[in-house]
Amino acid sequence: MTHLLCEIETTDFAGWKSAFADEAEARRLAGLTLLQMWRGADEPARVVCLFEVADRPRAQSWLDREAGFGGTFTAHFLKTV
């Protein structure tokens, strides 16, 4: 199973979260299922999302289009070991 771990730095969490919610259908079509979202306890502008990936090429295409979900981000595809 493949997962995608994204870490996002945003300057407007409320605005980012609203835009992220609006993109739920696009994520579903990209084969992504949000498993968990965390917000930094000491860094409220930092968000970490864990997704289950059904189709890596579609997920990569979605990442390329989204360019950070409205913030600066890093993304890593991970495999369970």
C-alpha cells in the first residue's frame, strides 16, 4: 500500500482549510483518501496530511496541479514495510 505524506506551511489556515475542503472531489478523482490531518501544536501555520494512494500517477498529477494547496509544501510517497 502506498501513502502520501504532505507538509504544508500556510499563512492563512482558515482560508487554506476552506480551499482544501473545496478540493475534496478532485482528490477523490486522483485516487487519494485523506486519512489524517494534523496542525502544528506550536506552529499553527504548519499542516501535515496523510493520504492513502489508490493510483500513484494520478496522485502525482494532482500534486503537480495543486502546487502546495495554497501554501509552501513538501510531499513524500511512502510504502508500508
